[in-house]
Amino acid sequence: MRTGRVAVLVAVLAGLLTLPGAPPASAAPSPAELRRLTKQAAQLNELYRGQIQSLEEIRIQAKKATDTSGDLEAQLRAAQADVGRIAQSSYILGPLDTTKLFGLRAQPHQILGQAANLSYMAVERTEKVKSIQRLIKKSKEAKLNANDKIQKMKREIKRLQSKRDEIQRLLNKFGFQQPGGADGLTPRMVAVRAEIMANFPMKYGVGCLRSGDPGEHGKGRACDFMMSRGGTMATGADAANGDALAAWLISNGARIGVMYIIWKQRYYDIRSGGGWDMMSDRGGITANHYDHVHVSVF
């Protein structure tokens, strides 16, 4: 009888952790699906001759959302174990018999101790149930968000695949260049850097080749034009100089072979249709490109 009541209590509380029958959109996001899409994105990057910023942005968002969903699922499993422990402990203590407080053989400290334990268990259980309810809500939202980002990545891959002929014409226009010379840059990057420096003051310097970098910096096809001392936000005339450079690159990009620009946590990618798009937070002033204008060329 007692064992049956324990099982019922545990089942009732643990049942709070079970998500109701959800539609497919609420199913747990698939890390395997994200890996498959990431592989497709890498193939498109290779085809488009450089990292596609719109696709990379969606990939980062999808990865973060999927990780968040997985973390919340782990928290729910841990909460389920806690519920079982609380239910078991509450039952073992047994019901409080207040009549014993007035008996001739009463041990008040024992009865009051039991009451305190039961009161603590009741509060702990109530808080745990509230916590679980919040976790369930957050878990549902995280699953929907992660699946939305994965679907968005699928659509972007499909859209970019449909532009292959258009992109190929663009790549054929500029041709393919290998890095060379002492700077390890392509002739186009050298020419673009020279034209920029002839038109804009660069008092904080320019950084280009980074050996081992998997992106355009490592291929000699990208430079960072510093608008402040590294790690500090460009402000005033320096920020205006960066704005002017970005505008000039957009206006002259088709002539000089600019592939994409990153400035002030935004990217302008000619291959994916142009126009400024926001980037998610990459973790700092430099990573978010608030201290330099990044330029990649074909």
C-alpha cells in the first residue's frame, strides 16, 4: 500500500516534466541535421570562393539555439531526479500527528523537528514544481527557436544554390588569383589596398595576411583597415572615416572586385544580394568589427 502511494506521488510530480504531445515544430532540434547543413554550407563557401556571410550568420544562430535547447533538456532531466528524491523523502517522514504534542509521552522536539522537515520539504517541492514549469516553457521556446533557425538555414542554402549561375558569372568576371609576392596577397587585394590608402587616411594601420586563418585572411584575399587602436571602439572622426570607406567600397566594389565588407557588426555581401545585414554578437569590439573595416575580394 505504502509503496503504491510513493509510486503515485513520484509519477504525479515527475509527470510535470513530460512535455505534452507537441507538433513536429516542437520536436527536439537535430544536431545531426545541423551538421549536415553545415557541411552543405562549407561546400557553398567553396563554390562561392569564400565564406558567405548570410549563411555563416544563420549557422551561428542555429548552433547557439540548438545548444541552448540541449542544455534545457539536460536541466529538465536533472529536475526529474530531484522530484523523485523530494517525493520519496516526504513520504518517508510520514504524516505529522499533532495530537502527539499533547500526549503524556510526547517528545516535543521530535514532533517539532518532524514538522520543520515536512514544512521544508513542502516549500522545496513547491519551488521545484515552479522551477520545472518555467523550464518546460523555456524548453518549448528553445526548441521552436532552434528549429526555426535550422529551417531558415535550409531556405538560405536553397536560395544560394539557385544563384549558382549568377555567381559563376561574377566569379568568371574577376577570375581566380593566387597570392604572391612578399605580402602573400593576391594582386587584386594589393591593388584594392593601394587604392583605399590613396583615398583614405589610415593612421592606425592595415592588417592583411594571417597565416593559418581558414578564411580570406589566410588566402591573401582580405585586409582589415583599422579605424582605432585595436580593441577600442572607433568614435568621432575615426568612425566617420570607417563609414566613408564602407560607402566607397560599396560604390566601387563592382569595379575593383570587392566580395564582402564587415563594419560595425554588419556585413554587406555582394554575392548574396548586397545590402547591409546585422551580425549576432561575436563577443567583443574587434570580433564585432567596431574598430576596423574588413574587406574581402574575389
